[in-house]
Amino acid sequence: MEHREEEELRSLVRRELEARDRLHSERTDDLRARRESGGFFEDRRRIIEEEIEAFYREKGYRRYENEDGEVEWLSDEELRDREGQLPVDMEELAVEQRRVRNRFVFILLLAFCGAVLLFVLMRDRTGSLQIVCNIPGATVHLNGSPTEFVTDCRMDHLPAGPVLVSVSKYGYLPDGPAARRVNVSGGQTEVVVLKLKPHTMDSLGRSK
């Protein structure tokens, strides 16, 4: 090979290498720019998703998004089975809601019946007294102890059973029996009539 031909060959090889180097540099710069902008990863994800979808579709699978938002690839039979479960689940949900509602109504009914029963029992175990006196404002005594009630008055929610009733007022004495024994009956009202008279003295200072 002559010297001139050798130089031309060497020059041609250098130009080819330089062209390849420029192309490699351009690709490297483009890849770096795409990575910095995020496009590289987006393209990578897009390509992966496209390949996954193409693979499963070639196999005859269909795309299905479950209740958690996840994508599944199912056969037609599996897809029909999944879609057929939805009405069953809804029906089970409706049945459970009816059970809860019925249970709640039953509890309310029991509470109402309990309250009524308690009211009846309490009513049967307590009674009332209607205290009537010819002197208004007399203090009512039960079993010898004064109460906050004054005549005429009504005393409710008294325990059933016998009770000793009397009245007193300053300047008055009992006119007749000092007290009356009354049997308080559950759910009933007993009327007790008591009398007082003015306390007067004779010439000797004795009560009369």
C-alpha cells in the first residue's frame, strides 16, 4: 500500500470513530437530560406496563380492578366468578343490616317492657295519703315523726303497709283520737281526716 493510500485510510477510520463518539455523546447527554427531568423513569414505567398488558392480553386474560384498587389479570371464568360475588356480598350486607335493625328494635322493646314493669311494680308497692284537717297549716306526722307536709296535702310514693298519721299545730290540741293508723295500699290513695281544737285554759290553768 502506498503512503498516500495509507494516510487516506487512517483519515477515514478517524472520521468514523469521531462520528461514533459524537453519536455516543449525544445519546449520553439525552439520557442524562431525561433522567434529570424524570422522563426516563416515566418512560420506563410506561414501557413495563405496556409489556405487561400486551403479555396478558396475548394469553387471553382481561384487566380487572379489585376493591382495593389493585389491577389483576383474570381469565373469563375468573372474571365471571368475581363479578358474580358482588350481588351475593350486597345481599349478605342487606341481611346483616336487617339483623342489626331487628336486634336494635328488640332491645328497645325489652327496655320499654322493663320500664313498664318497673313502673307497675313500684306503683303496686307504693301508695298515697290525702290528709284533711279542719285547721289549715297543721304539720303532718308519720309514725310520730314530723314531716315537711302541712294540711291539707297529698303524700305520694309512700311504702305500702300500716302507718300512724297525726297532725299538730301550736295552740291546738287533737279533737278526738290523737292519731290514726292507716294501711297504705299499693296503687291506691287513702283519705285521712283529722281534727284539731283550740287549746284553752280554765281558771285554774288547766287545759279544757
